Amino acid sequence: MPLQRRDPRVQYAIVTGSYWSFTLTDGALRMLIVLFFHELGFSPLEVASLFLLYEFFGIVTNLLGGWLAARIGLNMTMHAGMALQIISLGMLLVDPSMLSIAYVMVAQALSGIAKDLNKMSAKSAIKTLIKDEGGLYKWVAALTGSKNALKGLGFFLGGALLAAFGFQGALLAMILLLGITVVISIALLERQSGVTSFKAKFTDLFSKSPAINRLSAARFFLFSARDIWFVVALPVYLQSQLGWSYTAVGTLLAGWVIAYGMVQATAPKITGPRPTAKSAWLWASILTLIPAMIAAALLTDWSSQIVLVSGLLVFGLVFAINSSIHSYLIVSWARSDGVSLDVGFYYMANAAGRLFGTILSGLVYQLWGLAACLIIAAALLALSALFASKTPTPNTD
């Protein structure tokens, strides 16, 4: 039975539930990797290097995954992502003496492929399930916001499970959760969602829309600015310089991402129901000021803990609104027939930004410290605002 004959609300709920389950494991695994391998004596740059293939294959996956979904269906690519995540988690169950940088990078490469297959599939599915353009922003914001709230819970879960049950016990729990989810999802979701009416060519991987290209560039700098200080520098600084425990670091970052997700979900009430490229420019310009102010405060005699916690909360509030506006614009501007191609290209830029930010997070922190990471973040956000200001509104089909 074709997907359009089924209740789209039920399909949306199943897609969302599958995305939530995956996101919990993704957030928990990231926290496990950062904390566990820093404890083993890995330097900040070495910890950052563990995520290089994760982010690199996110770039490749979003391009190829969008093309693949256009040919075999969004739900097929989502299930493939969950299966790959189970394999990635299983690879890390070996004896800790075998967990070399190269081995963990390969496992993380599979996890990166899995994450972006899942994300691209879930985000693209909204376009096929929600036909009301006026309500699209609300549903995109709800999915994106809830996903990040669950990712924040995953951060907490990762830190708590590591403290309570150790590295391998945490991995086993996540494998069980994903295994149950993928079985239920395969049984209930239609396979053909998102398949194009035309045979997608390999050349269709790259966007030909100036608006989507510029929005993608703005997304690249937006997420590289976040990850340059959030991925490695901040948790390592809290643990090594301020003496925070694993659980305390996990709890702070979890609380931040949960609050961030809640703001994302309510962003339509703040920005209005149909934000534009001008909205993306305005909120990116505001965001640019925040890491610069945090860096300036860190270089004074103010309490580092107060500065970081309060600054992180304000940054999260404004960043969440930026992210929601971007997520709505790409889904709204994407072609109805071939949505996964446009969304895949856009999230390729997102993954490239994360990769760039992750590399800088370990390198800049190791060389110059957290304040330098924040100063560079402000410069990257200024570039994001610049690209958003040059983005025209396209004619969508």
C-alpha cells in the first residue's frame, strides 16, 4: 500500500520515534568517546581526531544518501543508518587495549554514516508527509527541537552510564535500544517514501539553486562556529581546568542541549510562522556578539564557571533560533520531487562545518586555549551572517 494512503500523522510519529531513539545513542556515544578517551590519556587534539572520519563521512553520506533515498526510499536509508550504528557500537566492545586511534576512527566513520543517513531521511520525510506550508515550520521545529533535547539527554546518559557501568556496559545498553527500535520501525513504515518520479542521476547530487548554495554556506559557518568550542574544548576545559566530574560535565552539556531543543521547538512563536533569509541574517548577527563577549569575560578576573555557564545558556538560546530558521528554510525551499537531494546537499555543508569546527576545537584549544576558540567562533558566525544576507528567496515548486 503506498504511503499516501496511510495516515501521515502516524507515519510522522514513527519517523520521529525512530529519530529520537537514534539520537539518544548518538549523543551518549559522543560523550562516552570524549570522556573515556581523555581519561585514557589522549590529548585534546587526539580526542578531536577520533571524530574526523565521523564528520568526513557525514559529508559524503549526505550527498550520496540524498541520491540513494531518491532511488530506494527515505525509510530504507533511515533503517540502514540504524543498522550501521549498531555495528559501530559493537566494534567498540572489544578489549580496551585494542582501542587505538585508527580503530576508533573507523568505528566512528560508520557512526557518522549512520547518523547522517538517519538525519537526512527524517528531515526529508517531513516534506513528503506535511503538505501544509503554513504548518511546515511548526513541524520542522518540533522534530529538530525534540531531536536536540533527546541528544542532550544522550549526553547526560553517556556521562552517567560511563560513571555507573563503564564503557562497555553503556555500549550494550545502546545496542539493545537501537535493536528494538529498528525492528519496530521496519515493521510499521512504508518503504517507498521519498522515491522520485524521475530517475535521479549522479549529477543531481549537487544543488543548482543559488539560494540553497548560499544557505548551505551560511550553515557551514554556523555549525563550525558552534563546534569549535563545544565539541572538545569546553568539556575538556571543564574537566581538566575546573575539576568537574564526568557526570557534572555530562549534566551541564545535556541540560544545555535539552534547553536548546526546547527553544528550537518553540522558535515559530519567537520568529513568526514563516521566517526568511533576512531572519537568518538578523539572528546570526546577534549570535556573533555572544562568543566574543564570553571570550572577553574569560580574559578578565571574572569567575570562569559563572562566565561559561551563563554564556553557554545565552549562546544556546540564540543558536537554537538560528538553527530552527535554517532547518525550516531548507525544507521549505527544497524541491517536492527530489527533496532528499536538496536536503542531502544542505546537510553535507552542515557536516563539513562540523568537521571543520571539530578539527579547530582540538587544535586551537591545545595551542591557545578556550578563549581563542570563542574568538574564532565569533569570526565564523560573522561569515554565516554575511552569506545569509546574500541569500535570495527561490521560487519553489
